[in-house]
Amino acid sequence: MNGMRRFPLRAFLSVSAALLLCAMLFSGCGAQSTSSLSVSSAPASLSQSAAQSAPSSGEPAETVPVDFDALKAQNADIYAWLSMPDAGIDYPVLQREGSDEYYLRLDLDGTYSIGGSLFTEGSYNGTDFSDPVTLIYGHSMDDGSMFGQLEAWCQQHAFGEDTTFTIYQPSRRLVYRVFAAVPYDDSHVLYYHDFSDEKVFRAFFDQEVFGVRDLHAVLDPDCKPETGDKVVVLSTCLRGDSTRRYLVMGLLVSDESF
């Protein structure tokens, strides 16, 4: 199959296993969250003032407003923090070695939570955001938690230079300009696309993103990724249709170390 990843580490994944994982990732989207994780209540989280002042348009920042030492003491799988306050998103991002779906229904304390946690898959992405495309998964919860406000936020904005999200890591701040929000089928994007292949990278964004014709799609034609760019995709359920996904894509425009 064109563009399918063929790496030794991932050879054990079959097509059926990848599809099963994709279905598991989003079963239950739209349920009410029972997680208490929030900007104000999560240990060592962004404070309310820090969340409000977190740069959203690329202006310089002097420090990283997240206490990663305290977070890692609580859970060593936390490696980043995703901040998009206007869309109600201020959460840690986790990755569990050897178990891609581990945080599907667990919070950062390892406690069962219908909303789970935001996470990436170690079988496909590293933790330094150096991959051509990184997918962060999150449930779309009815109470607006996790990625529950993401689709509505996208529908209310015309994408431009000021529509961004920020990812923090220890001593590092990455800013991504949102350029696309599109409905997508339930196939596993990273399984079926080897984005290290330039042809696959270009074809995906040209055809499967900017070629989308859907009322739910929001696109910024002035910000199309080119070969060598880094993209982060926020992946959740399409509201009203849990058999489809809603992918919100950001292009890396700033990478600062402190």
C-alpha cells in the first residue's frame, strides 16, 4: 500500500490491529468527563495568570510557565504541555513506552477517567517533536474538557497568523500556526502514511487536507506545509459522528529554548 510505514519496530502491527487501536482511541467520545484535571486543579499546572498570558502570536517568552520537575515527579510519562486557552485546552501530553493506548482511559495519576489523557503513540512518534507529523490524541468530551471545545473553536475562526497553539517542554517553547481543521475517516493516519517520504508528505496535505470539500473543513491556503516542515495534528472525534475524526493541524513557526 502506498505510503505505508515499514519500520522494523512496527513490523508486528497488522492492518487489523491498527484499525482496532484507532477504534479504541475514540470509543466513548462525547461522554461526560469525570477527570478533575484542569488548569486550576492539576498539580504543577499552568496557573490561571500563566495560561492567560501564554503567548499565542509568537511574541517572545522569558520562561516556560510549567513546573516539569513536579509533573515528572508525579508521572514520568509526561513530556510536554499543550496550551490553547481559547479552545479550553491546557493539559499535559503523555507517552507510555510499549503501550500506545495506555492513557486512553487513564489520567496522569493512572486513575480511570472516561476522558483519559492527551497522548501520543511511541510506535510512531518520538517525544521531541522532530517527526514530520506528530499526532496528539484526545477525547471530545461533552463538558468541554480535553478536546471538547476544539471543533467549535475552529468553526468560529478564520485561520491566520494569530490562530496558534503552544507546546511547552522543559526549557523549550514551540508555537504552531493552525492551518487546517478537517473531518477525516477512521483510518490510522500514521500507520498508512510514511511522512518521512517527501512524496507521501506532499500528497497527504495536497489531496487529503487541502483537497477536502466539506462544510466542517476550515483551511488557510496561505499556510500550506512544505517538505521539511514540522506539523502537529490534534486528533479527536467529529461531533455528531463518532465514526469519523476531526483533525486540527498546526505548522511549527517558532521553536525557542530558554
